[in-house]
Amino acid sequence: MKLSFNIIPSSSHYYSSAFPRQLHFLKPSRPHALRGVRMDSSSSTSDGRKDKIVVIMGATGCGKSKLSIDLATRLLFHRSEIINSDKMQVYNGLDITTNKIPLLDRRRVPHHLLGDFDPNRGEFTPYDFRLAAGLAISDIVSRQKVPIVVGGSNSFIHALVVDRFDPDVDVFNGADPHPGWTELRYKCCFIWVDVSFSVLCDYLCKRVDEMLETGMLEELAEYHGCRGQPGLRKAIGVPEFDPYLDKYPPGRAGNEGEWDLVRIGAYEKAVREIKENTCELAKRQIGKIMRLKGAGWDLQRVEATEAFREVLLNRNGNIEAEKFNNNNTKKNRDYRNIDDEVVIKKRKKKRKKKRWTAVWEREVVEASVKIVKRFLEE
């Protein structure tokens, strides 16, 4: 069977997927030649041992991409490459909406299957991922490097690592786990980044607001005008904003002016649905992870809730500081005690930022480094 995918370079701007970030405007990456990989490449070494891979799992927005970069640049510096396993991020386009990690944030770590596939060619299935990611793993291992698979699409991860995969069976829907679930074709180190659901939902809602501030609606409006690219139709944000963009299409006369209450209501409805559906997605992903764990997968759980609490505190503190500064009008600037209070708040904001970073390093990165180091030494 011949594998044929239309692989194209990623688009020109990216939006970070976890923790405080900024929008990066970059030149489009150059098309690059793919390395030749044998279609019959095996998932085991010449002496019969299974290839080792690291798999980072977790719900959307839990910091998986950040952790993969942390591991790749510390424990596995110059010795690892990352394979994306997010079913929306495999497509080229909608970089803000699908939360692709920015090029600058990748810190020169090679990434595979991230924005590489043409969404006009239809849906990229778990079976497609099994083939494409399997080839990427064989290529990476052949160069004496460690593959790190990272993403929230558990159907992709399951399809990739199980020894026997049936594309016609939905393993996450109804049926009891099959004994074959624990028969894996790779020696896997599964790291599960876990965040309390209530804390994660608070974070996800704030993340949606930030995405909108940095161009998500404009990106969706451009996509809406094309009405193509069926591979991206399921991305959260596309169906939610369709009714709004149908009524207020970009470029139509009068749509660039002031917003009336009806338009504001339509916009807020779309935003509310995006937040609700993102939290529902996280809930389903956690349920699938628990199902895999119950089937016998050896998932190493890493607790990240405290780090996300600190992120939320930092962001809430920034909002309060901004409100204070907005209320600090000219008539009260002469009060030195008020000026002193503003300085103190700014210092606290900096300390909070350092604190969430320290918590992430201590409770997530260091714990994961120990797990992976032990795995590689086995």
C-alpha cells in the first residue's frame, strides 16, 4: 500500500498553546524535502527490542506542548524530536484557533506532523496518523534520537501504539477494553499531565479570551470566506462562529462600524459556546485517558494543578492592576502614597510570574525528567 499525503509548509503566524504567551509574526517556513523512510520499517530494533518512545498525554490546554519542549531541551538536548498527535494541529491553517505552538517557542526542536497536511484533502484519520507517525518514529530512531509524541487526541495515540489496530472499531465508545489494548508495538513511557477539572476550565475560558484578543476572529473570518478545507471544519471555533459570520461577513459595507446589541449578543453567544465546548472536550479527553488507564496502560500521572492556579492568580492580578491604573486619573497622581501602592502591585505581579514558573519547574518538569530518565536507563 502506498502512503500519499500532501505535505505543505506551515503558515506564517502561530499562537502559543499554554501559559502566558504572545503572538509571533514570522516568515513562512520553507518547504523542506522529507527524509526517505522505508514503508516496511519495523517498530523494533535489529535485536528484537521495541523502539522506545515518550508519550505526553492530557486534556487540552494542560501544558503538554510546553512540557515536551522542556524535556527536549533539558534531559534530551539535541537527542529528541517531537511528533504532534493533535488531530486539528496536523492541518495547515487556523494556527490561532487550533493553538499550534509558535515557531519561536519550539526552541529549535524539530517537530513532525504539525501543520503539515492539506485540510482540503479531507479528514486525517487515526489510521492515517498510525502510518505517518510510525514512519516519523522509525526515521527519528534510525538517527539515534528519542521520539516524543505529544497531543490530546487519544484516538491518535491509541492507533499509533497498539500492536493490532482496527480502524473500523471505535475503542472509546461502549465496548469493554479488549485484551489487545495492552499489547503495544513500542516500549512507551506515558506521562499524563493532570489538572483539576475546575481549575483547567477556568484557565481554558481565559485562554479563549486571549485567543480572541490576538486575532482568532479575524482568522476564522478568513477561513469562513473560503468555505473549504473540510479537515478543519471540526476545530472548536469554526462551527460556533459560523452563524455570526453568516450574518456579519467580513468586508460587507456596514460591518466594520459600531456594534448594536444584536451583533454583540451573537458574538457573545459564539464565545460562550466555544468556552463550553472546549471544557466539554477536556472532559471527554480525561474520560478516554481514564479508560486507557483502566485497560492497563502504565500512565505516569504528573500533577500540574498548582502551577495552573498560579497562572490564574497571575492573570487575575494583572487585570486588577490594570483596573487600578485606569482609575488612577490625573487628579490623584499627586498623592505619593497612591504612586507607592502602584509600584508595590507591579512588584507583586512579577513575583507571581516567577512563582508559577517555579511551581511548574518543580512539580511538572522535574517530576517528568525523573520519569523519562529512569525509562531511558532501563
